[in-house]
Amino acid sequence: MRILIVDDEPLALSSVKRLLKWRGYREVDTCDGGREAVKRLKETDYDLVLLDLLMPEVDGIQVLEQIKPLKPQTEFIILTALDDIPTTVKAIRLGAYDYLVKPVDNDLLVMCIERAFERRSLLSTVVGAPGRPGTVPPPFAPFVTACPKVISLLNYAVQMARSGNPVLITGESGTGKELVARGIHRAGPAADGPFVAVNVSAIPSTMFETQFFGHVRGAFTGAEGTYRGFFEQADGGTLFLDEIGELPYGLQAKLLRVLEEKRFTPLGGAKAISVDVRVISATNMDIEAACREGRFRLDLLYRLKSVHIHLPPLREREGDIPLLAAHFLKEAARRHQKPVEGFSPEAMDILARADYPGNVRELAHVVENAVILADTPLILPHHLQVRSSPPSLFARRLCSLRENDEAQVAYVLMHTRFDRRQAARILGITVRQLQRKMARMRMNPQWRDFLGEEGEETFKSPAAT
């Protein structure tokens, strides 16, 4: 990742460059004028430009006008002391990613840079990662997908992995967060170091310091030897903190301090230990909502979220269900030593239309159970223990307006977990109107099984009840 800072103030140049170097960006160049910036940008490919607006001779807007058409993949962030709405609008129309008014908060600037890199990666066909377009980058080889959205995300993860900065991975349960964490470790600068995975929710509060920081012999009753905590075990490598959102509020300050100082003292010890650890964390909760509600420290979130990767659920991964099903079938058949070769068309149709609240993990269990139950070379519908969704939820086809209306109602109901108030609000109708539509849909066999009986709560989420 190459970054160019353009500013006519030497102090601004040095301070921003120092900040970016400290945050792990290795290739950072500076330029003290617009004219030189235009020349440099024409000769060299940069991923991102931090561009001052007010400069003599050639200002930031002129640089943007000349360079953006030539280098559409380069992202520009405007940094200026001029808080002027018309200028802001002009910069954005010319292709600037964002417009920040000086003095800029360091965390805000770094967050903006990361988001600009993310957008650049997602918009690129191939984003600086090894491999052909449409293929999973080598560090993420165990991650089975053909979805362009996911592949672009993995390519972005390869780029971010090289910085060595902390990464926060979010997504629903079962989307493959640990697989991505291991891929980031393999693609990072400490690939030869250890990878230590910790389920934070499984660590009792009373054991937090011992487990994470270790203890010396005799530190407490029963401490018959010295124990190296998770941070020391991961020294020179990666510490993966799964379910970080479950860490009790009272312990978050202790974790934050170690992340900031990169040193700690084992329980009962007298000497601090310094470690070089890259931290990758993951959660399936809305961590920003937890911060607003006072359940998670905002300063800890900033420390963990230098890079943010959000994994889409299986229902949004176009074309991945058949690919994953075939992969899991091959593994299960080998593991259980059964001569199962594939799926019947009817069985695959059921799998493709099924709802998977547990995402990839749930699909893996469904396929494995089907292999265990199979008494034929092909998986048949009666081997599958899933409940199908209607065939028209995701596939568009020629149909009447009424059919299209029913499909949209079903789609919204599924994504709101049958929360009728939320579904009615999204559809722009009243709850009573929604109930009437659902009653009409139950008269159609296509929807009857999906909707269930009147008042049935099978599909509702805990939040909806």
C-alpha cells in the first residue's frame, strides 16, 4: 500500500507521516506542493493520497481534477483547514473519497484511510493479491467460495494483513471468522510465528489474568509451576480473540493497557515481559451498539479495529451453497468411509432454498448428517433435515405482480426473522395489511409451509418475541 501526503506545511507533512508509520504503513511518501504532486502522481501509482486543499500555484482541487481521470483507482482524502460546503461538494464530485477538516483526530484519520482502502479493494477486479480474478488468494485457500463479493473481501484482507495492524472481524455465527483470522496470519509479516486462538467467552473472569498474562510458581495456592499466558504463547505471532464482545467490562481496561504498552507482568511476578503480538479479534455482536450502550469500551474498540472486515452471511453469498455442499460431502464421505458421490437434483434444490441461521457451520452439519443417513450413492431429499424456503425468494423470473408482491413479503419476513412490526415498516404498510397479505399467501401451497400456521413462532428471533 503506497500513500502520498501532499501539504505545503512541513510540520503537517512530518506529523502525518510519523502517525502513519507508527500505525504500520510502510510506504509513505511526502510532497510539499500541488505542482510536484501532479508530476509524482503521473509517474507513480499510489493507492491513497492525503491532499491539502489550500496550496500556492496548484491547489488540491486542481490536483484532483488533473489526476483522478488518469488514476481512477487512486483514492483521495482531502485534509484542509477550510470548512466550506461548496468546496466539499466539488471535491466529492471530482472523486474524492472524503473531506476532513483540520485539526483531524488521529483515530478518525486512520479509520477514514482504512475505509478508503476497503472501498478501493471492493471496486477493483483484482486487488493486488496473488491469484487470478475470481480465485481465492492463497493464504485463504481453506475458505471455500466463488462469490465475487467474498473474494474481493479476502483480497482486501491480504492487503491489510501485510500492515501487521490489529484486525476486527465481524459477522454472524458460523460465517468463517476464524478461517479468515488464520488466513490473515498466514498473509502477515509474522506468518512463521505461532497462532494462538482463544474463546474469550469461555474464560472465567477470575481466571482472566492467569490465562492471558500467566503466573509464576507460588503465585497462589496450587501454582506449582510457572505458566506462560496467551500473550507470551503468541509472542512473535498472532493472538486471535474470538467472541471479544463477551469480555466483561471490568476486564477490558486490563486488555487495553497490554495492547497499548505491549508489556505485562505475570501474576505473582516482579518483572514485566515485553511481547510482539498481532491481535485479531472477532465477534458476532453489534460491537458499536455495545459501545453506545456502555457495555464495551470505545477506546478498546479503536485499538482493536485498526482494520475492520465484515463477513456476509451465507444467504448473501451468491452461488456458494452448491460449492460448499460438494466440499462438505467429499470430506464427510471420506471421514465416515461411505461411497456417497453427490446430490440428486431435488436434494440440491432443497439445499439451495434452505434457510441457514447457523450459516456455513449449519450447512456443514446438514451435509454430514445426510451422508451418515444416506443408503444410496446420491443424497436424496429424505436424507436432508432442513426446512426449505420458497424457490422464488432469490431467483427473478417472469411472474404476475401479485406473485412478485408475495415474494417480496416473504423475502422481508425472512430477513427480519418474522418480526411483523419491522417487516411492515420496511414494506411501508401497516401490520394489519401485512397480516392480510400473509393470510392470502397461506392459501397458496407454495407459501404455506414457509409461513406455517397462523400465530406460529418457529421462525421468530428472540428479539421479535
